[in-house]
Amino acid sequence: KGYYEALPELTWLRNEAYPLMSSTRVAHAAGCESEAVMLAMHWGEDPDTAAIAGILHDITKNMDKDKQLLLCEKYGIILDNSEIETPALLHARTGAEFARELFGISDEIYNAIRWHTTTWH
């Protein structure tokens, strides 16, 4: 749950998160995890934090539009026109909330997931 700013053990996190994804999404997430760790090390950021964001960034990507909209309602997400017109963007917002609910992620990881499909606001 992220109590005391503790990060989850990465093998445990993969074992919990990957069953929620398709096999192609798992392969993508694993590649993103590796790339995020390399970028974090290059820029002097925490590689474990980057790994978690890489693992979880597409946790709701395989959910259909109706499920995404139900999650938006559950989490009180108000959609703008671009999100309504491009439902593929919804997984960033629903994924951040879903990951926070399931894994108690930090604000830093939440924001990485939340904004990964768009520019930072």
C-alpha cells in the first residue's frame, strides 16, 4: 500500500500486475521498465521508482472503452473533449488511479502514469 514511502519488491509487483495485462502488453511493459531504469540512471533519478512506473503504466490499457468509462466514473475523472474523442488516452488516467488503489503508488509514480500519453500539464 505504499505505507511509509516503501516501494514494492519488483518481482512481487510484476507477479501482481502482469496477470492484468495481455501477453503483448506484458512484453511492452517489460521493455518500458528496462528503458525507464536506464533513463533514470542516466538522469540521476531513482531506478526502482522508474521501474515501478514502467511496469504499471499500461495496467488498464487492455480494458475496453466501457470499462474505462466505468473506472472514470468510479474515480471521479472528468473527461475533456480529446479524451472523449480518443478513448485510447483514457488508460493513462484510469491506470494511475487503478495503480494507486491496488498498489498505493507515490505521487511521483502516479504522475508518470497519468501523463505518459500526453505532455505534462
